[in-house]
Amino acid sequence: MSEQFSRSTTVAVAQPPQESAADALSAAVDRAVLAPSLHNSQPWRFTVHADRLDVRADRTRHLRTIDPSGRELVQSVGAALFNARVALAARGWAVDVQRRPSPADPDLLAVLQLVDGPPDPGLAVLDALVARRRTNRRTFDATVPTDAELRSFTAAAVAEGAVLIPVLTGEQHRLVARLTQGADAEQRADPAYLAELARWTNRAPAEGDGIVAAAVPHVDGSARDDVPMRNFDTRGDASLPPSSGLGTERTLLVLGTRSDDEEAWLRSGEALQHVLLEITRAGWAASPLTQSVELPVTRIELRAGLTWDTWPQTILRIGHAGPTGAPPRRQRADVVSG
Ligand SMILES: Cc1cc2nc3c(=O)[nH]c(=O)nc-3n(C[C@H](O)[C@H](O)[C@H](O)COP(=O)(O)O)c2cc1C
């Protein structure tokens, strides 16, 4: 068993807070920045106040070609917000979360206000998993989660106001495969998409962001994946094996929300991170495959054929695989003030 999954999950037991509110909020930022984000763009900023944390969108880091509406930017911030909620619960703090509290300040996506009361024990136990979770783009083996594991992943999405729909039948799998292939081909035919991808895969190490070659497959044409991973190998120097290991028997999950406004996007990011931490807790690896939810036409087709009354927000593939290294993160001073 790999190092990544052999360590037992430390169950955090929330104690009455022994630290100042400002110290707890500051520690929550350290956890928040470990969240997944589109192309590792880390489009967030935080302001630590005496008794609250402001979580903001950093629209200077908006990937306008792949994500014109900013949906995935807001999702990424939602994932960071979830990590902060988890960290505060683990440190013994109860919080009131206000989402998009000020129409006059649309970049303020959430405020975490410390309040009296017990912390959420369900969140506290996830804290030890935040630093272990990774987007894993290695070849996955053919094992599938048990029904009980799938139920726990689904419950994590529901807890955040979202739904998680397993792709169960061969017909559903073929639909996801066809739509992902079509969206992927359309994106790769767009010079602006390729230019944006190149910008986010060839970052100077000092930037502390973007996708590094060590975290992505080397695409040499040998993979015949029916649900293709995004080709981040823009310079031919990537190092992971080319195949995702996907086939009709592999596990795909679609995360969806009933509405499709900015609050739904934020909640879908919280749900994504909750699901990913449960997947990590259960010893599985995962990676998002989001091409088909990025193009309006394929997204609508996915909804019509699979998710019906919910908007697809993310697709995840799950499997077992060896560990993958920690991706870069920006300097703390660049993302936090106060
Ligand atoms: C909204 C969103 C969309 C993503 N889409 C993809 C994707 O299509 N393919 C992929 O390999 N990773 C995808 N990712 C994963 C990010 O690339 C990853 O989170 C980022 O590189 C940081 O790495 P980490 O998750 O290991 O911390 C996505 C993440 C988010 C939040």
C-alpha cells in the first residue's frame, strides 16, 4: 500500500478553543489554501479580522477562456472555504457562514463569523485529511468503491446542499465518454484555450501556482482512454504514465446542484471538497475531469441524459493509485491580509 494511503487517519477531537480567535482564523487560512482549484490558479484572498474571516474571489486569476462565467473560479473558492470551515471546527470553534453577504461587494464570497457554541464534529474529523488530499492523475486500477463508500461520498455532497450521481450503467458511461471526448476536442481546437493552458502549465517556480509536469501524464498517443484526461502536457516533459486506466467498469461521479447561480457554484465547491476529503479518508484517489461541464452544449446534454433536475458542476474519477507529489502553493503573504 502506498505511503499516501498507509497512514491511519488521525481523528481530530475538538477541544474547547485554547487559542485566540485571530490565531484560529489565521490557521484556517493555512488549510484553506490547500484546496483544489482550476489549473491550480488559487483564485482567492483572505482577510483575518478579530472574530471573522473574509473569503474573497481574486478575479485577477480568472481563466477567462476555459471558464468565461467564473463558475469554476467560484467553485475553487468554495473548496477553500470548506477547508477553512473544517480547520475551525477541528480547533474547537463554531462558525456562522454567510455566503455572498454583500451585493455591493460581489468579490466577498463568504464571511466565517466565530460564534458561541459547539463546533461541528462531522467537519472536525476531516481536518487531518486536508493536507493528504491530492488531485491524482496516475493510472487507476480496476477496483471500485463499495456501496457503503459510495453512500458516504453521496452524503458528503448532500451535507453541502449538492447531489452526487454515480455513473452506473454502460450507457451512462458511454454518454460521459462521448461528451468528454467532444468537449476535449473542441477545447483543443481553440487557440485561446491552448494559450491559456500553456500559461498555466509553464509557471516560474516562484509563482507557486499552475500545473507542474510531475503531476500530469506524459501524453504520447498510446493512451486509448474512453474518458480522456485533460492534456496538461504542453511541453512533452510530463512524467506520469499516459493512461488514466478508465474503462466502462471504472467509477465516475457527477456532482450537481439544483440551481446554477453564484451561490450554487460556491456550495458546489464546498461539496466538491467535502466529497474529496471523504474519498481520501476511504483510501481512494480521485481527479476531476471537467471538460464536458465547461462547454454549454455538452453540459446541457449531460444534464438531459444523466443528471436531469440538477446542473452538472464537476465529474470525478475514482480509483486506487500510487501517491502523487504536493503541487505548489502561493506565498501566504500574497493571499492573506489583516
Ligand atoms: C473547478 C476545478 C476544475 C478542475 N478540472 C480539472 C480537470 O479537468 N482535469 C484535471 O486533471 N484536474 C482538474 N482540477 C484539479 C486541479 O488541477 C488541481 O486542484 C490543482 O492542480 C491543484 O492540485 P491539487 O488538487 O493536488 O491540490 C480541477 C479543479 C477544480 C477546483
